[in-house]
Amino acid sequence: MTAPANPADYRAIWEAKPVLRAVYRDWYERMVSHCLPGRTLEIGGGSGNLKAFAPDVVSTDVLPADWLDTVCDAQRLPFADGSFDNIVMLDVLHHLERPVRFFDEASRVLKPGGRIVMLEPGITPVSHIFYRSFHPEPVDMAVDPYVDGPIDPDKDPYDSNQAIPTLLFGKPHDRQAFERRFEGLAAIRTERLALLIYPLSGGFRTWSLVPAGMVRPLNGLERLLVPVLGWLAAFRLLIVVESRC
Ligand SMILES: C[S@@+](CC[C@H](N)C(=O)[O-])C[C@H]1O[C@@H](n2cnc3c(N)ncnc32)[C@H](O)[C@@H]1O
């Protein structure tokens, strides 16, 4: 089965699949742990699940859904300068047509010292093979993630390039290039995570090879293994960017 096509389909799978909720619980907890006290904006909220873990977030997406607070494009945010302490997004950066526009906007709407907390696909030798072979979204490591240009109003919000977060933040020299391009932003943390549990869970597919009850103990094991194996086999990247403006 291919990936679902809209937030309502994602929500239906979320509600029917306990193992997915167990995997995401760990991710949401990690993301929230990097947020500062104060106002949090969620971008690309999709099926709206973060609210179960952080009820006060202002949840937005470019596609409308009943459970969202606002419909807006990450590349043209309808918020005043310095409105938020945090911006959080899970699996959104790699869907943006012009990531540079988003970071300019994020820099504007964040308060000084505010944070962007992102959890995204991470490309490693093992995850690259898996994503290329079994995942419907492309991985194109040859693109320039800094290219700017017009925004296509007809772009499918689910079009993507899973390589974008790794190209921007994967290696120390990538983070230095990011900080040269966005002088007011600093990549203060990048963390590889998710070895086998995530691919075995099937993500938003209807199948899973892991029972929900095994997710917590396996997560503990993965945390021990990631420092050794993360560079080789992690599937995910947690990125924290801080506004220095
Ligand atoms: C893979 S889904 C992730 C949804 C949710 N964060 C989750 O993890 O379940 C990507 C989301 O990004 C949204 N998106 C894509 N382009 C966007 C844009 N330019 N501005 C805001 N949201 C966008 C899509 O509509 C979609 O809901």
C-alpha cells in the first residue's frame, strides 16, 4: 500500500494503529523537551496529533482540516514579527518547495532566542537503501537546498525530497553553511535517532512488524545503540535551530 493522500487519511490510520502512536509519542516527547516555555507554533500539523502531547500549540497546515487553528503556508507565515518562542514541525521541512523562504519567515516570527524544533527523515547508508527501495517519497542528494524562486501555488503539499534535512544539517560543514546563509539562526543540536523500530512499524502504512507493547523497551535499546550505529543506520534526524536575532 502507498502512503495516504490527505490529513484525514493520515488521521484514520493514526487512530487505528497503536504502534504508530507509540513510535510518535517518543518523537513528540523528544521534540517538546527541546522547546522553550512560551508560545509554540506547529507548522504542517497534518492529522493534528501533536495536540495530544502539547495542547497549547497553535497548529497550522497549508491544507485545511477541522482540528487546525489556522491554514497557512510555511513560506508566507501570517504572524507578526517575534510572535512565538518555538516553531515545531514533524516531517514538514522535506515537503517545502523553498526551504530558504521558510527559514526567513521562521527567523522573523520567532522571538530572540526562540527555537525551531524539527524531526525529519535522516539519510544514512542503511536508511538511504530503505527509503529508495520501499518508501514512496524520493531521496535526491544532488539538489541545492538553498535554491530560491517563485512558489508554485499548485504544488502538491505531499511532494517532497527526503534528502533536504540531511543536506542542510547532516554534517558539521552543512550546519556552518546554514549559519552563513541565515546569519540570525544557529543550528544548536542535531541528533540521529530511530534505527529499526520505525521502519519495522511501517509508519503510516497499514501494516506493522512490531507490536505496540515492544516500542518502549526497544526505544531504550535503540538509545544505547544510536551513539555507535547512528551514522550508519539511523532513519531520523532531530534538529534544533535557535534564533540569534
Ligand atoms: C508528511 S505530512 C506530516 C504531518 C504531521 N506533521 C505528522 O507528522 O503527522 C507533511 C505535512 O506538511 C504539510 N505541508 C506541506 N507543504 C507545506 C507548506 N508549504 N506549508 C505548510 N504545511 C505544508 C502537508 O500539508 C502535510 O500535512
